Amino acid sequence: MTDTLQPQRRQVLRLLAATSAAALSAPALAAAPSCTTDGTPLQFTPKTAPDAHPQQNDIAKYPKCPYCGMDRQQFHHSRHLVHYQDDLADSTCSLHCAALSLALNLDRGPKAIYAADFGAATDPKPLVNVDEATYLIGSKLPGVMTKESKIAFAAKTAAEAAKAEHGGNLGDFAAALQAAYQSLASDTLMIRKKRSEKKPHSATHG
């Protein structure tokens, strides 16, 4: 019985292999649509063209935050920029919106992340790689898109001086990002409330 079935089994397996090879041929693969559930959903993919150096002249190239629409020139002191490995960039107004970008693009690894150096005297404030920055978290300095400010400094001494004057705690980017996620719910409610309050005012004066 077994000897009789073996040739038939081999024939069936050969047919299956041939069918699979035909189905996975180059033309078929080229025509097959990609699965929209794999990786970052398309609606969250940064809409700008790939840029090998997005941090250069970033405000002119990316004037508006893609998540909240705020003017990055106006909020140059709090702006962030996430440069992904595929050279797409998300240039945001704040760490709050940069945290949204990182959460939504889980399968798109960041090549580098930049933040404005709050301690710089120039306008606009230059960007610094967050790996080299010190953040002042929870000080009396006003936050952008958040109740709890999280401000980056290129020089640790500048961050320490700001802490002595305004309070708060020093930390690295990981600590600041964790604080951003922890306050995301309350910050979102705050932002929604402020925007809903502005709508009737705008309609009255429209």
C-alpha cells in the first residue's frame, strides 16, 4: 500500500511545486499589490520627498508641522526633526508631534533625530542631534503642545543653568520621549479643548 502511494505523492508534490513557481514568477510578483497591513500604513508615511540632509535649512523646506499644522518658524525653539532610514523626514513643531511620528512609523527606523538647541542665542535656533542633547523636563518654561515642557540644550551647562532658574529635571532624549508619551493623553485633551474653544470665536469673527 505504501509503495503504491509513494509515486503518486511525489507526482502531487511536483505539481504543487510547479504551480507555486508559476504563481511566484517575476511578472506575477511585479503585478501583485503590496499588503497594506505590513509595516507603516500609507496614511502615516511622511508625504515629503526623500532628503539626504533634511536638517539643512529645515524651516524653509518644512515650514508646517505635518501633525498639527503649526508654523515651525514661530516655534523654532521647540521644533524637532525625525530623519528616517529611507531618507523621508518628519519635521515637527515639538517633541509632542515627533513622538506621534515615531509611534506611527514603528517599522521605519530613524537615521537621526534632531531638536532645536534652546540655549542658542540665534534665531532660528540651530538643530542638534538628540543623542548629544540634554533635556530639561517639567520646568516652569512653557511647553509646546504639552503642559509639561521638554526642552533640548546642546550644552549640558546651559541646561543646568536653566534648571537652576526654572526648575525641572535633566534627562536624555529617551527620558524626554518617555515623558512625552506619558503625558500624551492629557496633552491631547488639552489641545482638543483649546481648538474647540477657538472654533466658535472664529465663526463669530469670520
